[in-house]
Amino acid sequence: MDLPESKDLKNIRIYDPARVAAAKAAVKNYKTFDAYPELILYEGWFNKKNGKLEIHEIKSPQPKAA
């Protein structure tokens, strides 16, 4: 997803801590999920200046049928 860039915008990634723990991933910052995109549930941005928020659900790929 292409997120807008501005000094007033803060990019957001929402995840389930239980899934992160099960994957044995250590969350340090936003970029941590570049290596674990399957753990991202929602992604978007928050505008600190005007309070606007935009969030999009991240659809996980469906497993292939056997």
C-alpha cells in the first residue's frame, strides 16, 4: 500500500500481539513488519495536525486448495 508522506502524517500498522509472539518476531518499530507482512492486520496513517485517520484491512492470501 502506498501511504502518503508528510511531516504531519504518521504511518500506522496494527497487529495481533499473540500472532507476533507465535511467529517469534520482535517488534521494534514500524519497519519490523517489512520482514513479516503476513502479521499486519490493518495499515494506514494518522494526520497529527488535523486528526484525520485512514485505516485499511490487509487481506492475507488464502491458502491453496488441496
